[in-house]
Amino acid sequence: MERALFLIFALTAIVAAFNILLRRHPLHSALALLVVLGALTGLYILLGAYFLAMMQVVIYAGAVLVLFLFVIMLLNIRAEEARLERRPFFRWLAVPFALLLGAETFYLVRTFEENPSPSGTSIGVTEAVGRELFTTYLLPFEVTSIVLLIAILGAVVLARRG
Amino acid sequence: MESLGITYRVIGPELVLTVTGVLVMLLEAFSPGKKVRDGILAAAGVVLAGVAALALWDEGPVMAFSQMVIADGLRVFFTLVIVLGTLLTILVSWSFLDEERIPPGEYFALLLFGTVGMTLLVASNDLMMLFLALETITIATYVLAGYRREDLRSTESALKYFLLGAFSSAFLLYGIVLIYGATRTTNLAEMARIMSGPLEEAEIVLLMAGVAMLLIGFGFKVTTVPFHVWTPDVYEGAPTPVTAFLSTAPKAAGFAAFLRVFSLTFAPLGIESAADQLASHWVSAVTAMSILSMTFGNFVAIVQTNIKRMLAYSSIAHAGYVLIGVLARDWAAVAFYMLVYTLMNLGGFAIVALWARRGDKWVLIADYAGLGFRQPLLSFPLAIFLVSLAGFPGTAGFVAKFWLFKSAWGAGFQELVLIGVLNTVVSVYYYLYVVIVMFFREPKEEVPRIPLSRAFMTTMVVALVGVFYLGLLPTRVFAFLNAAQNLLAIGAR
């Protein structure tokens, strides 16, 4: 059962990832990205990382992707499409990168048995995350609030009417 | 509560700065536009943070907040350098805020929050903390760089800084993740302990990849070649007081973190260990970065016509010199260098900011023609700062370089020191060129008289006294740094 679910989610993620690259319209690519993120959520649940799965939905599928869609619609990228297509230089650049990625995958697959994934740990569960967040990572957690404050202040400063 | 390691004294400087920042921001919201009040409040907060940092001296090396932060000699000294940089930046910004009609509250608040990030970066004892502190700095400085919104150059500068900054942050974060994968910790003290033993081969590979990424990220933040491409454009486009700030305090903080991670945590032990396997690689990478930064920075600075760009390339070259100190693993020499660099660079930029006037218009080196005897209170200090940047004896720049090169020579980096000295000779050309233009070239048009504000005069007095004091009588600061070295951290060896 778990294996079947893993295969379904993994294949969906891979197919959707290809879809991101192959679609011409950026809006379609963004929606394909949504599918990838959804499939990854399923994988996280299979790993027992429920908190991570929830965050994946809330932050990536919820917030980041909506932002992507907004930007795409606001910019109306359709007009740019033709220009972005013609970049032969980048196409040649793709070859060495594809080879590198292939080599990495090969290495990973070969050494897979030696380094089993750390499934079965309770790292991604809400309680464990909450406990860590308010004990070990208390100070970084508080500093995040300063980062957010600066971001708000900065946005106000830059968007202010002259 | 004891078990969580919550000790407020250890984050005293950060607390003071944050509270002051929030206070300045709130005051601006309720009664806007009071520059003198906001400025004095910000300056007072910064000074108080310096006092709080000095108070950490008696605590000895101590870690707090689950070992997230550390209070040791390195932190205390670098916090003082940062505090000095921010204080001088507030003074340099004084007349700029009036000229550009910028609401002072937000400006000072951003400056203060950025400073919080810097002091936290210096205090970080955990890669997680380090990353957050870096983000705090960069987000504040992105906005500061784009402060003159109606100016195309300023907006371009902010956008370039933002994009490349985000790019480098991604590298840094990826590096941290890989290092975590190899050592299963983000804590630097714990990491040093793990790396003093052997690691599996797969873990070593992971560690190397992570450290390489970390090096790229840091390389961006402290402007070293080949990760320097953003520097000249950002320094040129940002408002001059902000450029002054960018080139000093955040850089000092960046080098402090660089030292803590590379010179202290990843230091070779001379025994069979993961640290030693790693060290030979990062040492050669940093050596290459250092040589490239010095040579490229100095040679490209020669052909610049814009003084802000020239100082940007000079800043890249100085980052190259400082990397020699990182390699020699002599953090005290680096700390002293950054103190001196902060004084002379901020002093120099104060004059550049004043002379550039409203809208940053007079920034070409040719614009300085005839300044010499017509406004000696501008030209003589600028000449002194430039001469100090070049490293003439009698000025602080000489002492700082001498100490840096001496300790690198002792640590076995003779070739690097030779390259550094040759580069210093090259740098004399473009620093002195400005002096020659100021004193011996006739101006094309009438040279205006610029009124000198009290804030400007204070900056000059502080920077000049600093440059000569550290240049002629540096022994007391040396003694302080030596004492600080004994106060070095538990995690560090």
C-alpha cells in the first residue's frame, strides 16, 4: 500500500515537473508547479512528517504559488513569450548541466542502499517542531520577528508616496 | 528557565538596539519629521549598545540560548567596531536627510535594525542564527540602498543588490543544509568537536560541497572576487551615506562571521581529522579569492572616473587584504584592520557625501579639481584618509596592514604577503591621483563653498583622531585585543 502510494505521488511529481518546463504559457507552468507541490505533500505524509506536509500546503501551495499567479497575471507575460524562447546560448548550456545532473542521479542511485533515508523518526511532527522551536531555537524564532518587522518597514518606505 | 539558557545580559547590545529601533519607529509614527530627536535617540541607543557590549567583557567566554549566541573577545571587539560604524553613519546622514527631504524616523529605524543584525551575526554560534542575522542585515540594507526612489541609479542599485543578495543567500543556505547533512549539527562548537575526529567518505564529500557553497555565500557578502560583480554598481547607485555604511559595518560583521566559521571552526588541527582534510581545500580556495580580490580590485580602481566606484573597487581590494588575515587565522589582526578601515572609509565617504551635494551629482574625480586650497577643511582630511587607505606610515592604515602582513608572514603565507605588498604599491597610484586632482588641477567652473555642519565636523574629528591615534599610538588597542584573544571562545581552538 505504502509503496503504491509512493509510486503514485513520485510519478505525479515527476510528470508535473516536466510539465512545468514544457508548457509555453507561464500560467500553465505555475499550475503544474502546484501539482508538484501537492505530490510532495503526499510524500511528506508518507514519511511521517505531518507538520512539514501541512506547511508545504499552507506556505508553498497557498501563499507562494498565489503570489506567482498574481505576478504572472499582473505582468501579462504573454507578450514576452516570443523573446524568451530564442536563446540558443542557454540551450547549449543545458547540455553540461544535464550531464552533471545525470551523473549526480547515477551516483545517488548507486549509493542508495548504503545510505537509507531516515524514515521513522518523529522530526516532522507538530509536537517535535513546536518543542524545538520554543526551546533550542527560541532566539532565532524571536529574531525572525525582527526580520519581518524590517520587511514591513522597508515595504512601507519603498512604496510610500513621494 | 535555566535549562533554556535564557540570559538577557548576553544579548544586551541586541536588546538595546532593537528597543531603540522600535522606539524611533513609533515616535516617527506619532510625531513625524523630528530629525534631531530621532537622530539623538538613535545615537544614544547605539552608544548604549556599545556599553552593553563592553559589559560582556567580565562575563568571560559564555554561550547562551541553547548555544545559539556566544559572548567572547571576538564578539565584544567587533560589536564595538560595528557600533562605531553605525554612529558615524548617523552623523554622515545628518545633512543628507535634510537635503533629500527623507523622513528621518524610518531611516534611523532601518539603520538600527540593520545594526541589530550585524551584532547578532558577530555573536552567532550556530549556522541557523548566522543565516537569520545575515538576512536581517541584508533586508535592511536593500531598502537603504534604494532610499532615493526618484533616482534611477538608486533604484537600480537596490534591485541589483536585492537580486544578487537573494542569490547569495540561497547559496549560503544550501551550504548550511549540506554541512548539517554531514555533521548533523548547525552548532559551531559541536561541529568543531565532530570535525576533530574522522568522518565517513560520503560525509566528507557532503561537507566539502557545503563548505564550498558557504564560501560562495560569504564571498558575496564581503565583496571578494569573483563574487564582487554587484559591488561597484550598488556602491555607486546607493545614496553616499548608505554606501559609507555598506562598505564598513556590515563588512566588519561579515568578516567576523567568516573568521568564526572558517578560521576558528574549520581550523586545521594538525592531526588525522575531518577538519584537516577540509582545511587544505578551503585554504587554497580562500588564497585564490584573496589574490584575485587584491589584484583585480586595485587594477580596476585605477581606471575609474567616479570616486564612489573607485572606492568600491578599493573596498574589494581591502577585502582581499583582510582575507590574508583570515588565512593566517589571526582574528585580532583582522579586527584591528576592520576598525581602522571603518574609520578611514567612513571619514572619506563623509567628505564624498558632502561634496556630492543634493542628488549625488558631483561624484566624478574630476569634480574634485581645485578643491585643495579653496576648502581646506574638506581637502586635507580627504587627503589624509586616502593616504591612510594606501597605507602610509604614520597613519592607522599602515599599522593595520603591517600587523596583518606580519602575522601572515609568521603563519607561512609569504607569497601572499608579497602579492599584498605589491598591490599596496599599485593602490598608491589611484589614491594619490585624487589628491593630485584636488591640489594641482584647476577647476573648470567656480568651486562653490559648502557650509560645514556640526555633525560633519564631529565625524571629521572622530575619524581623524582615530586614524592618527591608531597610527601613532596603537599599543593600548593592541593590549585590549591581546586580552580579548585570551577571552576567546570555548568552541574555538
